[in-house]
Amino acid sequence: MGRGQILSTVEEIQESNDVVKEIERKLHDLHQIYLDMAFLVEARGGLLDNIETRVSKMMKEMKKEVMKKLTDLEKIFELLIDVLVSIFLI
């Protein structure tokens, strides 16, 4: 094996090593992208849970208010009936 052949082999090994290092760098970048995506999904999941909790709370409060209004309307209706009955009996 001559000096030229040795230099050629060393050059090929160096090129292969450079390619492996580039692949390693790209894999690291890809791994970081997956970590970032996992973080974003988790953060959005928390946001969605928060929205769901707030909507549920708002619905309960609205139901409570509607029931209060219905109770008030029933009282008014009963009073109106009492007044009408009193008017017809007089």
C-alpha cells in the first residue's frame, strides 16, 4: 500500500466521519424538536383543561341564576293568581 493510497483512505475515513457527525447533529436537532413539541402539547393541554374548568363553572353559575329567576317568576305568578282570585271573589 503506497503513500497515496493511505492518504486516499484517510481522506475517505475523514469524509465518512464528517457525514456521521452531520447525521448526529441532525438527530440532536430532531430530538430537540420533539422535546419542544412535547412541551407545547403539555402546555396546550393545561390550557384546554383550564378552559373546560372555567366553562363548567360558568355553566353552573348560569344554571343557578336561571333557577333563581324561575323561582322569582313562580312567586310573581302565585301572587298574580292570588290577586286575580281575590278580585273575582269580591
